[in-house]
Amino acid sequence: MYLCGFFARKVSQAKDPIIAGSLARLVEIVNDRGGKHIFIWHTMRLLSRKKADHAGYLSFVEENNGCDPGYPRIDRIIWEQD
């Protein structure tokens, strides 16, 4: 995976098994569109929340087909302008 270093740093910085588990789950559910930005963006959103809120955010992402609706997707921007 092309993001191993990024996630290894985040887990190492946190030194917390709950955060490590949340990040592992996030990798499983994010709809990989072939780029690292979507993973980094969702990771930063996840880590900005309290650990108690991680499960809720992960469920939210999963319920929205692996992508937080707030994620800036170019296909939505182009479609909305037509």
C-alpha cells in the first residue's frame, strides 16, 4: 500500500491502540479512488475527533459508500456546474 509510511507515522505518534484500530478500520472502508489524498483527508477528519467519536465517524463514512460527503470530490463539482 502506498500509504504505509503515513499510517505508520500516525500510529507511532498516537501510541494508542484505539487510534491504531480506528485507522485500520478507516483504510478498510474508504472508497479508494486511486489516490492518497482521500485517505489523508479522511484520516485528518477522524483524528480531529475525540476517540469516543471515532466509531460514529467510521460508521458515517461507511454508510456514505466510503466517503464523507464533505470530501471535495472533483466529479461532484463538475457535475453541479453543468
